[in-house]
Amino acid sequence: MSEVRLIPFKLEEIMDTPTDDVPYGIQMINAPALWKEDIKGDSVIVAILDTGCDVNHPDLKDRIIGGKSFVDGDAEYTDSHFHGTHVAGTIAASMNNQGVTGAAPNVKLLILKVLGKDGSGSYESITNAIKYAAEWEGPGGEKVRVISMSLGGPEDVPEMHEAIKQAVKADIMVVCAAGNEGDSRDDTVERSYPGYYKEVVQVGAVDENKEIAKFSNTNDEIDLVAPGVQILSTYPGGKYAKLSGTSMATPHASGATALLIQKEEKAFGRKLTEPEVYAQLCKNTVPSGHSKKAEGNGLLFLSTGQENTSNARTSYGVGEPASN
């Protein structure tokens, strides 16, 4: 059995100081509009299965509730690569008047390191991490509500699939990257696992102009698309970087899911099931003119109920972006 690894992605640029406090992708999905309603992901736990995280990064150190390494010979869940730190920032970088702001700046992160410094790991490690996330309980009785996986491989592994099914039964939304083997054609099919499993939310990528990224996989299980080109986020050592890939689109959807959980459970006055959260996520998309195999339900765009979602076709969102 081959190893699972980071879905191929591109490191565009590393910098000491970010160029924007609210990156364009966060604006494009309209997250700042929910922040204005005090919806920032409070009390939601997101588990990130990746290369670990820079636990001392100023934008992330207050967001981490716990972690564990599943990589043989590596007992720490700090980031020995950089991919996991970048994913974490897009989901949850703090609103702290410095650096960048993530989609859900008040969520807590459970960092589960499943990939080593070369970006690869075993299917067994990922399967065990999924089970761990499903069973994990925080110091205050908190439970994981979202699992984010920006990784993939060519093999359909029954044990991993079963672990995902059990997590979903536990009302955890599992969000996965579609993969970067796309050939710019909607009539061809590219599959990466776990993204292709029907139980997960499979996320494709668009660029700043809302065009499907040339690398984004197309298939009949795509659920939605989110920004994934030249995405600015956190990087180890207190730095920042721009990366491109469906790996970068996935955390936009994971952070948005956390916002919707807080928003809709406040409205309903109860905990929502995973199918109910999925329905809310699908409601918060808009068609962007591409085929279903490329964009699924459409482009992620968080609605406050007060704006015309057609704005998403021409602008990043409604109103001025919130600052850190």
C-alpha cells in the first residue's frame, strides 16, 4: 500500500510581514460579514490532520486546545514542514491586531500530526487520527465538530473510509481537498482519497477571479469550491506565505463550517446533526457558472440573510472587510 501525502501544491512566496490583514480568500467567502454579527466560531473545535502546527506562531498560539502526533518517531505535534501551519491560519488565525485573520478567528484547534517533514504518512496514522478526533473530549467536555484534511492519495482504503463514516455518524463534518491533478477539463475525472468519498465535503479551488483553478480535480462528488490560489496565511517561525492548491481551499470551507455551526445552532437553540450542518453549508454557496463536476453546489459565500448573494459573483462580500 502506498503512502498518503500532501496533495501537490505550490509555495508562491514567504514573507516576514503579511500584505493584508484579511486575505482575499477570507473576504471572498464573506466571513467578515458574520464577524460583525459576533459569529467567529466560538466554542467550535476543528481538528486539523496535517503536518502539525507552529504552536508558537503569534497568530495561532491562542487557538490551540491540544494535539497529538501519529508520525512514527516524532512525539511532538509541532510543524516539521509548513503546510499544516498555513492551513491552520486560514481556518483560525486570531483577530489580534497583527498578522492575518482566519475565517473563524475564535475557534479552537486540535492539531493531529499525521504527515512528517517530507509531507508523507501512512494510511494507518490518518485512520487512527480520525478515530482519535471522533473520540476526543476537551477539558470542558468539548467535542470535535469539524475535521479538516488537506491531504490525499490514489487508494481507496476501507479502514480509513470506515473511520470517516463513524466520525460523520458522531455528527462531525469531514472536509477534504479535492486534489490537484486537474487538467482544466470538466469532462475528465480525477479522484483523490479521502476527498472522493461521498461522506465528506470535497472542496475544489478557484482563483481571485472565481475561475476554477487549472489544477483543481473535477469529478461527480465535488461539493463546493473556495479560494485556493495565492492564499496568504501563517508560516512557521512567525512568518507568512502564499500557497496555491485545493489544500488551501479546504481550510476556507472548514472555517466557514465552524462559523455556520455557531450561527445556526444559536438560531435553532440546539445542536445540529452533521446532515443539517451540511445542508446549511450547501445553502451558503452560489453558482459561479461552471459545471457541477467542477464546482458542485457552487462558490462558498456566507450569507447573513441581509444581502443579495448575487454580490458574490462580482465582489468578495458585503460591506467593508473587518480589520484585525
